[in-house]
Amino acid sequence: MFKTLATPAIAILLSSTAAFATTSVRAVEVDVDLEAIQNENAAAYWTSVADDLENAIVARLTDQIADDGASVIVDIDELSLANSFQSVLGIEKSELVGSVSVNNLQDNSEHQAYTLTVSYEPAPVVLSPDASLVFITRSTSDYYDEMVATFADHVTEKLK
């Protein structure tokens, strides 16, 4: 398991098998059920998260699509979204968790299975005593867009 931090503090936790050579892909399927939705903010996205993530993954794999490639199946286990205020106060979190399975009936060496977690954690702010406090807020949709893009990036990186 490893943790990657990127500005502005997107954390990715990934547990998996070893990386493989470039994998041809014939199908991408993303599933999510109502139980995966962890808060009210995320409920607004539950009908589109499967399509959004599937489209993001396919867009990154256009040069790897083949009729005899592997199937990539993502099962979203959790989606929770917060705005900046909720994140800073620790009231809610922004997190996208899914199980990823890569299966190729023609090439058994291309099988992979892992869980991927992408979470948005606001970077701590340290101010001097005489500094004025200004919050730069981000909307829930900003967190959602970044987490979908980061999730898709990491799924496709493992297929290259």
C-alpha cells in the first residue's frame, strides 16, 4: 500500500498486485449502487458517477482499445462529498473508493485486482498571529471532478 500526495492534497491509497506491461482493453464497466453513497452531497452524483468515471477511463485508454483486450470492471464501494467548510472542520469528507478488476481471458498474466481510494484532504493552513483569515472555498462539484479524474488516472496508469 502506498500514499501519494499532490497539490492541493489529493490522497490516493492503492493496494494491488505488481504493475504490468501495457494492457489492451476491450471493455470498461463501472457499477455503483445506492449503498455506496455516504452523504447527502454525494447523492446528487450517484446517477452519473458510473458514466463519468467510465468515460474518464476510456478517454485515457483510446490508444489501448482492442477487440481481444482485457475487461476493466470498477465497482464503486463509497462516494462521499464535502465542501471546503465541511472538510476544514472535519464534519464531512470527500472520498471515492472502488474495487478494480482487470480480466483477460486470452492472457492470464493481465489479471489484476485491487482497491483504489481517492480522497480530498484540505492542506493545513498555518498563519501568523497577525494574519487575517481568509477561506478560499471550493464546491462539492470541484472535489467530485478532481476525484473522478484522479481515480481514472490511477486505473489507466496501471494498464500502461
